[in-house]
Amino acid sequence: MPSPTSADEEDGLETCVLKTFDLDLKESNIVTPSNSLKAELDGSTKKKYSFAKKKAFALFVKTKQVPVPSYEVKERRWRCCQQLFAEQTSIHRHVATQHAEDVYQQTASILKQLTAALRTPQSLTPTDRRSSPKDCLPPSQDVSAWLPDVSHVSPQELRSGQGNEEGEVLLYYCYCDLEDPDWVCAWQAALCRHLHLTGKIRIATEGINGTVGGSKVATRLYMEVMLSCPLFKDYLSEDDFKSSKGGSHCFPELRVGVFEEIVPMGISPSEVSYKNPGIHLSPGEFHKEIEKLLSQANQEQGDTLLLDCRNFYESKIGRFQGCLAPDIRKFSYFPSYVDKNLDIFRQKRVLMYCTGGIRCERGSAYLRAKGVCKEVFQLKGGIHKYLEEFPDGFFKGKLFVFDERFALAYNSAVVSGSGKSGLWREQWTKSSSGYDKSRSLCPQHPQHILKLKNLPGSVYLSDPLPSFHTMSCSP
């Protein structure tokens, strides 16, 4: 939504945030011509009325601020109607009671511009829209203008998907340059609370990575908002969202934060950028490549390598046939693994895959930067999208997920560690030094508990465990 004010005016709005909630005013005692304007608006424009009124009020107050030389450090003051105001609440009260007509005129002007702006994006070229994404957004302190209207949805519909009720979990990511990740963070937190969603969302200047759970109505609304947001609409499509059965109960809480990377590889995005990834292959194209690979008599002598860039405990319960699965505990160890094994990738066509595709974006960029591979390809949409199209394809076992469900089953195939017999469930808790306290439970013999350290969180491993986790279970 293009802003109806200049950049200079926008900079001052943050220091002129409305605090009318702090005022002891009753609208019934104040003449507010804008009330009649609100009544005349259509439904879609009413959603923007509150934003326009607040902005008009803030701009009017700003015009009354007394200029102060930059070298002087003084508290702000406002002059209006031959009066000097030293407190922000005082000038707000004065404007609200004495200048309602002026604010009304400004509100009408802003609404007119907003209405016109809503019609113009369709005529803009993608280049125009991408050139100034901040111009399409409201002031940073006002995220409410980008919350969807839920008046047509009952609270029960929004809150379903809790407990045993069937809901949905959405997995998505979007790599794109974000100038104000803090604003996006505040907006995402407000949006998820508005829709009663739980989950985890990472935001950085390089984009956004989210997994949210809630009712199907709530997740659909969330997806619609993301697809229509000017920051993401040119980069995200409906196909970029991976859905699975679940709900808000799949996550203990909502966690939204700003980080340096939207997936922690441990290398600054300025050094290895998402803008130089491998070639994306659709699930169908990836399926054909694996089919060709597995048909070779001697796969090791061929020029194609299938690489699982997930953690070892993920590939332990489910993986593509014929893959190379690195023995890494977290993705930040992937660059080190590549550096130590460059000869494995030398002159190879590398087919990479991960859960939803996000780790492959920068993982493939890192591998390409080493300059040893013939070509680097990655599975678009990850295992999630592949299993939607080929549930009985070349991926065998369960798909590990980082929430309370632990794993998703799309087929009946069982690989080492994915069945119930001899399965260990490891749990960790977070301490001041990180995730370093863990225990391992045997489902068949819950009385057998062994204290462990430095293990990945909430994972399932086979019995016996890898050699560096030596332990066994016997009745």
C-alpha cells in the first residue's frame, strides 16, 4: 500500500505515535465529523479507516511541533492556537477537542489516496513493485493495517485444530531482501496471535522462514495474507506452502524473532548468498534423476551423487534410496563437512535435498562456491513436495519434522530406526550453555534411562545407536 506521505514525514511519525488510549476522552462529548465519513465507507475501505485517522492525527500534531536546532538538546514542545504545550498528552487532547474538523479533512484526503493506491498495484510492473517495498507498507509502528478481517469467521473456526481436532501445519520460506525485518517480526507476531496460530518464524534481511499450526481456516487466511503482502507477493506462490495434518497443538508456543540467517548455516549471508543457489528441479524431474541414478550398475563410478543435507537423525528414519547422508548433528556443520570431503564432490553432478527446500538454497550456494562440482541441483519444495506427488516413490521411511509430531509417514516402508521395535526417543532441555542435557528412553522399556550429553533434540534413533553413542537395551 503506497504511503500518502513523504519519506521525511514518515521519519517523524515514530516520535509522534498516537497515545489517545492514555487520554480520558469520551467521544460522545466531542464533535467528530469523521464519524459520519466512517459510516459512508464501504466494507473494504472501513478496514483502512482507523489507520487513516491515526495517521491524519499524527501528521496534524507534527505540524504543530516547535522546531529546535539540532545542537540543542531539549524536550519537544508544540504550539497551537497561541498556546504552548510541553506534554504530548496535552497537545493530543487539544487537537482532539479543538481541531476535529481539520483531522477529518486530512483523514478524508488520506483515505482517498489509500483507495486509489489499492487499484494501482495491478498496473505496476514487477520491477516497479520491487524497487521500493517500504513504500507499499504502513508506518512501522502500525501493523494492524495488515491484519485480515476475521469478522466473518467464528472464534470456534479460528481456534479449531487444537487438542485432538484436526487442523493444519504450514511450512514455507521466502528468500527476498527485507529492509525492515523488525517491522516484519512485529507484524508476524500480531498476525499469528490474531489468527490463533502457534509455531516458529525466523526473519532476517535475507527473508522469512516459518512453520505455523492452527485451524485450516486460520492457516488459509495466513497464506492469503502472505501472498498478498507487497513484500512477498512477487516471490511467494501458493505452491511454496507445504501443508500437513496437525494444528496449534503441534507447537508449545509461538516464537517469532529476527536473526542473521533464516536457516542457521553459521555463515553470514553476505559471504554465501541465497542468490547463487543450485538449479531447482521439480519433484517429477528429481524423480527421473533418481530413477536414472538407481538404474546404473555401479552408482559409485557414475558422475551423479545424491546428497541428503539434513542432520543424521533425520536421514536415520527416512531417506532417498542411494543417498549420501552426512554424519552431521546440525546444519551449521554442513559447510565443514563439505570442506573436509571436497574430493567426494569433485566433477560430480550433485542432487541435493532437504525437508522443505530451504537448507538446499544456501547449502547448494556454498557447494557451488567451492567450484569442484560439474553441476548442483536441488529438489524444489523438498521432501514434502516430493511425497505429495510420489508417496510411494524413492523416499523410504518417515519424514522427520521439528515439532511435537516428530515424524510424518507417507508410505509403509521402514528403514533402520523408523520402526517401533528397538526405537529410542531422545529428549533434551535447554540450559545456560545450550542444549546439552539429554536422556534416552526406550519405548519398550521406559524404566531404562541413560543420561547423555550433546545430543540433538527430540529425535528417534535406531537400536543400536551410532558408535559414538554406544548404548544398548535389553529386558
